[in-house]
Amino acid sequence: MNRVLVAEDLYLLRDGLVHLLQAHGFEVVAAVESGPELLEGLLELRPDVSIVDVRLPPTFTDEGIQASLEARGRIPGLPVLVLSQHVEQLYARELLADGSGGIGYLLKDRVFNAEQFVDAVRRVAAGGTAMDPEVIAKLLAGNTGNEPLAALTPREREVLEQMAEGRSNAAISQRLHLSESTVAKHTAGIFTKLGLSPSDDDNRRVLAVLAYLHSRRVP
């Protein structure tokens, strides 16, 4: 059973998340509403995964992200799933920078059903990634001037976006209506052009791509 910490300042949403998680077999070890409470809970309770709103009291700016980053600095790989109203590229890049896994970034109004959300929580808790397609699109758009990325074909960029969302080759083939062998070919081409060695570990593969995008981003 995964132990979860929830950080959300809106009572109804916080309470709804707690009940949803409990209904799907998670143990909610704490439900907090401020940045300081979040940091304390992360360091003391060390949950299997935390669900964090970007903006929390007292200033409603970036307390959720800053607390998460500080906690991950002290506890490398501490899983964090961010829920946000908007795509915050800087925050997404900061979270992905260390490449240690256990990261998710979802937009609140694009979480379409409970199963989708719960799957993302479990994926992050297991050390994987769960990235909203819009977040990935923004990250990729910010790298259009990068020579290796510019060398990718439109189809390879589509496959890269799907990879960055945490999908396996089989899932990508279904999503893009391609054969698995075709996806494998595109994947090999992506890694060759990005100078990355292919890996059988999907999560490590995704993290490698995202870390590369972060380290090579255009100012």
C-alpha cells in the first residue's frame, strides 16, 4: 500500500483527493494546506508519493514546488506529483533537472477521470514519470533551436512526446496507430540523434530524454 501526502489549500479539493486515494487503496499519511507543513511532512513522514499544488499559503506563489525541491534535495528521488492550473515550464524543468525519477506534472483541468489520475499516482510512486501532454509540448517548444532536436522528423518528435509522457513502445504504437516495429525504429533514430543510448527501462529512458532537454535548453 502506497503512503501518500496531499498538499492542497482548497479544502473541498483536498478532501476529495483524500477520499479518492483511500477508495483506491492508498494510505493518506497527511493532508496539509501550506508550504511549511508540506516540507515538514515530506521530511518527517517520507511518503511513497506526494500530491502537491504549486501555489500554497502563505504567499500563494511557488511554495509547493519549492518545498518539494528542498525535500528532494535532502531525500533524492522522493516522488512528487504536481497538480497545477497552468503549465509552469520553469517548475517542470527544475523538478526534472536531477533526473532521479519519481516525478509527475499534471494540469488539474486535464485529469479526465479517477483511473487516469490514480494510474499517474502509482506510476510516480514507483519511480516513473507522469507528464501532461501540454507540459511536454511546452518543454519541447522551448528547445526548437537546439540542433539535435531540430534534426528530428515530425514523426520522431511525436514519438518523443509520447515517450516523455511515460508510454512504452507498445502504448505509443496504439496511440499513434503505428506498428511496434515502426515505433522501435523511430525510437532508435531519436536516441541516435540525441546521442543517448537506448535502454530497456522505459522510465529511465524517459528521464534521460527529459534531462537532456533540460540540460540543452535554449536560454
